[in-house]
Amino acid sequence: MDPGSLLMLMIVMIIFYFVLVRPQKKRALEHAALLRTLAPGDEVLTIGGVYGFVNRVEEDVLFLEVSEGIEVRVSKQSVSRKVDDSADEPDEGVEELESTVEDAEPEGNLPPSP
């Protein structure tokens, strides 16, 4: 192999590391930290899309209350994220966008709405 080809291969490997490997490791560490900090009372979202409140935490298992009096046992690894109450509130810009969409005139030759 000539030195130019070897240099190109090294550059591709370095780019591959910074684009794929490093961000994946960072996400894995963040997820592990999330799982360590789970405590009773936390609201979480599972990978399957189930929202629930943590009732009990065991070694590899969580007991989530998904509805009043209904508890589900799930793997800790299935927790996607903690739910933040402030994320459910609409942003200020959403109201402006909604009013703009309502006030917009239809374009083209659309039939009148009934």
C-alpha cells in the first residue's frame, strides 16, 4: 500500500470515529446515567411509548403505575427518557403559527367550502 492510500484510510477511520462511534458512546453513557437516577415518583416514557410513574425500583426492573391502581413491571433498559412537565406546555410561537394558518387565504382554484 502506498503512503497516500494509507493516509486516506486513516482519515476515513478518524471521520468514522467522530461521526458514528463517539456520539453513540455519549448517548449510551447518558442513558446509563438516566437509569441510575430513576426514583419513585419520576414520570417516564418507555421505548414502547408507555407513560407511567415509577413506583418501585429493583435491580433491573421498574414497577410503573400506568393508570390509577394499574402497575406494570418493565425492564429498566426499556425506559427511553424522563418526562418533563414543561415540555407539555405549548411554546409561544405555536399560537402565532396557528393564528397565521387560520388567517391564510386558500391558494389556487379550490372549490368554496360549505
